[in-house]
Amino acid sequence: MLARESRLITAEHFRSTMRSGHKANASHLVVYLNRDESNTQARFGFVVGKVVGGAVQRNLVKRRLRSAIRARLNSFSVDTSMVIRGLPGLAEITWDELNAELDLAIAGASKTKIK
């Protein structure tokens, strides 16, 4: 579990991150990255809808994503807000594939502006 101060809590935080940040796609996930200088700590949110699978699969995906972000927590600056949205098939990929896609999407979101 991520600490409360490391999580995006309100719908407005999710919306502002997704609308005004950078976006990058991978095969099974989408990363939205926004820099907000008012943040005192990097914050993360996860969106895993029913297209990913049933409740068991969605919760598995969220646990795996939280664990992957927790391992990278020190690599983000304090002004970072990030939303990670799961796409169909995310529940079936391996841990190594998930980490590779997440790294690829984060690197892409660091460079690309949403149009």
C-alpha cells in the first residue's frame, strides 16, 4: 500500500493530472504524468476498469501496479502526479513484462505533451 500522501485521492486530482499532463501509451497501460509545483510529495493514482477483468483480476492488477511504483518511488521528483490506467490484457502479462511496459510508458510520458 502506498502512503496516503503518495496517493491521488480526489476525482479532481485525477482529472487535472489526466487533462493537463503528458500521456504515453504502452500495449497494456496508459500513463499520464503531470508536474505540479504545489505537491510536497510525488502522488500516484490507478484506474483499472472492468475491461481488464473481474474484481479479482482488477485487484491483482492494482496490487501489482502499486508494488511496481513503490519500487520506483525514489526516482520521482516531489512535483510529480501520475495516473496509470490499465488496458485489457494487463492481468495476463508477467511481472517482468509489466515492469518493462511501465518503464517504457513513464519514459514516454516524460517527453510527450497531450494534444
